[in-house]
Amino acid sequence: MKIIIEGPDGAGKSTLADAISRKTGFPVVHLTNVDADKMDTQFKNALALDNVILDRYILSNLAYNNACGAAKVSDDVKDACCRDMEDPNIVVLCLPGYCNRHSCGCDMYIAHFSKLKDKRHEEFTNEEELRKVWEYMSDAGDAMTVSGRQQPIAYDLFLGRNSEKYFGDTVSLVLQELDEYEAERRIRQDQDHD
């Protein structure tokens, strides 16, 4: 079981990953933008992990590669990671402004990111590229929801800013999905033993 947390820089992924880790005991693995020659190895290692929280995964890699020309994984590793995002893994899409994506959602994210980028080191800061990243992830989140391939739990930190309850609710939704998976797995095991 992987808990996969996707989203652009500054979306709250690491904060959310740490909170879920404290509740589950799962370690957090940060997949970073590394040199192209190390990219496949990093993602192959992630594919082999179990009971882990991935802070970034294939969607983030594809979004940043599409927008900024960041290093990308090979097609066979990409395909394996995309299959890995399907059930039973849990996907959380952290996308500031996602709930307002049909109006000003991306503008909200850009304004938020502009305040953050001076306080921390960010590799990608070009506004036009960040808009492409945001739009790619928004479209991907919508497509996953429509297809039912792996419906993401959406976390929008602008809602969270208004209330810590929303952040807590997101953590609770992840834990609930994890519990449901474990219950289903136990039922399957009992049926196999019969």
C-alpha cells in the first residue's frame, strides 16, 4: 500500500505527508527532481516500496517535465508508475485553488507561491511554467475523477487556511480509505483460506 501525495511546489504535500505519517507510522519518501540519469532508478526504487507515503510521484514528474523540461523517467518506468497509482494505493491531489479551478484557482496558487518562493529554495519559479504545471495537475485530477481509475482525495490548502478542520478531515479521509482497504484485504484472506 502506497499513499501517494501529488501536487505542485508549495501545495502542502510535505505537511500533509508528515501528518499522515504520524498517524500511520508509514515513512515518508520524498521524490525530488534529480539528474536525468538517476531518475529511472529513483522511480524503480519507489515502485518496489510498500507501506510508504510518497511525497511526489509520477504525476508531478509528468507535470514538471511537460511545463519546464525537467528530467523525466523512461516510458516503461512511467507506464509502471501510472499502473501503480491505481487501486489499492491511495492518491491525494494537493492543488491550491483546485476547488476554484473554473475561475481563479490558478491565480490563487500563483499568488500563494510568489509569497513562498522568497522564503525557501524553489527550483522552478517561472510563472508561465507554474501555470502549466497547475493546469496539467488540475486536468489530471479531473480525468482521474471522471474515469474512476483512481479517484484522488483533493486537498486544497486555501480551504485549509480557513479552517484547520479541513486539513484534519483530509488526513481522516486517508486513514478511512486505509482502514477500508485493510478490512477488504482481511476478508479476501479469510475467503482464500476457506
